[in-house]
Amino acid sequence: AGNQDALRRQGSAGGGKAPALSLQALKHIWVRTALIEKVLDRVMQYLVENCSKYYEKEALLSDPVFGPILASLLVGPCALEYTKLKTADHYWTDPSADELVQRHRIRGPPNRQDSP
């Protein structure tokens, strides 16, 4: 409960009252933080390399083929720049997928063939 209170205080430090985080969101906030900090791929690679300490033999990360593949697939999302937007009601929200694609097109080189 102490960690939840600390996270709520941290989220509301910007002035307005922050929306309460669900227990599910609190359990997985480390994933979002690692992704925004661009270290999720390294965290997962560490877990794959040390899976016997943290996971059962049947776990996906323990698999000698699929574990490293999963960790390497996270390199792409970790290369992206993630931001948050402040809405009119002063809550921080994630940008929409359309906005992220538009930002990618603006920042990327012109005439790319692989761009949607």
C-alpha cells in the first residue's frame, strides 16, 4: 500500500489531481517505465539470461529459442520516443496511435517506402 501511495503522490505532483491507478496498472507500471526509459529490451534480456532464478522451466522466457526472440523483439519499441500529452482537464494521457504515426512521418526521412 505504501508504494501505491507514493506513486499517486508522484503522479499528482504536477498540480491537478491525478486519476487513481488501478491495481492492474500499478502491477505493470514497471513495464511502461522501462519502455519509456528505453531499457525494457535490456531488462528482458537479463531475465532471459537469468531465467532459472525467476521462472519455471516451462516458462516462455526459459525456452532457449523463444526467450531470446522475445527479448530481441523489444529492441524496436525501445527505439521509439514516447511522450505524454496534457489534456484540457489537466490529466496526462498517452497520445493516440494516429498522432504517433504522424510524428514518425514528420521526424523520418522523406520518401520512405516502408512507411504506412
